[in-house]
Amino acid sequence: MTRAAIVGATGYSGAELCALLARHHHVEIVSLFSSGGKDARAVRFARLHPLLGGSTGPDAEPFSLERLKATRPDVVFLATPNETSAELAPKILESGAKVIDISGAFRLREAAAYPKWYGFEHPAPWLLAEAVYGLTEWCGGELSGARLVANPGCYSTSILLALKPVLPLLAKGQAVICDSVSGVSGAGKKSDVAYSFSEVEGNFKAYGVGVHRHEPEMRQDLGLSADAPFVFVPHLLPTVRGILSTLHVSFAQPQTPNVLAAAYEKPYAATPFVRVRAAGELPELRDVVGTPRAEIGFALLPGGRRGVLVSVIDNLLKGAASSAVQNMNRVFGHPETEGLA
């Protein structure tokens, strides 16, 4: 059995992790720690997630590094703010446990990028080169036995899964335009009027254009420079969960549906949680909400030189918790679908 702990278990992603790990046949949850600061209180295990009503496990207690170490976890999931993860991960690694971080604290390879995109000087820059960027379907053997896994951002997951298979076919110098919409749970549990019901219900808006911290992560994984023509525009959707990304691309040569289908089949034919649809059949949010899957569709415009790619995921699952469990399964050699299917 893999002994697991979750820091930030009372947040949205942390609660999803609790539900997934509770049904994992090769995991024992040994400790849970609540989100929040000094005033954080213990939360009964069965109250953490609606699916845990009849399950048993440890209560989520206020965080203590000494208490975490005393439970001797093999792996610690950090569902914590970026700066908190950056501070905690080195200390946890020193104790001998592995870390799967759901925040953005270890996604970027250059420490110099953190003040600009995340607003803090990175306290553990020596770990950035070691961290495995855990876009599971595009990881080879590097996840096996990894000490530190940086889970991708939710927007990044939806866009990279759709774009990476066709990247070699794209026209050089032509802009890739990514319009993504996300449910409000992507902002996490926080008291902010911008995410209140009165502000969100019946509304739709773009935000973070040119400054969203998932953009440098996507550029890094795609091998694009900071000035390459890549446009990412996130939007806030008046739903609780789910991400739909629409990508507008130009091809170097006219393409056919069969060529694009073959490009997607190569990386995803044997993957359990990415489903690619037939040409012209585009997925919807309701196809994936509540599941660990990503669904991808594509359509060619007349002439075959331009295309539209559509990718949908549940931001709390494939965009966070289920992806983290999928990565843990690879790290420890468990079946990749364990706890997820």
C-alpha cells in the first residue's frame, strides 16, 4: 500500500483527491490537513466530499509539518497556494516522501520567471530542474520513481492535449489562438466578490489576458519563445466546473481529416483518459464533467489550411485531482486507471 497525505484537503481539488484516493485499492490515506491559515479547524472525513458519506478515513486537521512527518507518508499531495507549495515541498522531500504538487510552484523551469508570473522569489530553485512536468499522456518513463511531480494547470492541460499532436503540422509564424472558458471553481475557495453568485450568474467575461500564469507554462511545454505568436484568452463561465478550449490554428500545407485523425491516434490510441472524436464531431462540457477524461474534437475549414480544435475537461479532475492520481499511479507503478475508472 502507498501511504498518502493531502495538504489542502478541504479545498475543491483537495476534496476531489480525498474521494479518489478513498476508493484506490493500493492507497492508504494516513493524514489530511485542512486548507486555510491559523484559524483552520478539523473537518470530519465524511464531510470533505459528498461521495465520502459512508467512507472512513482520517479527519482533516490544521496543518503541522511535524504531524505530517509523524504519519510517515510515502507521497504528499499539495493542494495548496503556489507560495505555500514552494516552501513546503523541499521540507517534505527531505523527510523522504515524494511530492505531487497541484499548484504552479514547480511548473516553470526558470526561477527568474516566478516574480513576474507568480509574484514571489522562488525559495527552492534547485528543485525546478528535477520536477517532472506531469502531463501524464506525454510523459515517458520519467514519472517512474520521480520525487517531485508538478501537475499541469487546468487550462494548460486542456490546450496542450489538443495542440501537441498537431504541432508539427502548423504553419511557422502563424498565430495559434486559444479561447478557453472555465467554471468558477477554477479560482478555488476564496471570498472574492468577482466570483460571487451575483457577479457570475448570467454573466460571461474574459480576464487575465496576457498575464495569466498558465501561459508561460504552455509556451515552455510547446517550445515557444516569449514573443512567439501564441494568444491565450481565458474566460469565466457561469458554471461551477469544466473547461472548454477552442483553438484556432493554421497549417503549413492543406490537411485532410485522415491526416489529423492519424496525428491524434499516434499519442492517444492506448491512453485511458483521452478520447478523440471523429472529424467534425466536437465535444461539450457535459461529456466530461465529473469524469477523469479529456475529449478532443477537430474541424477543418474549407481549403484545409485552417482548423479548429476543441478540448474539454473537468478542471477539478483531469485539470487537477484525477491527473494527480494518474501521475501517482505512474510514480509508484500502480495501474494507471486505479482509483479513476
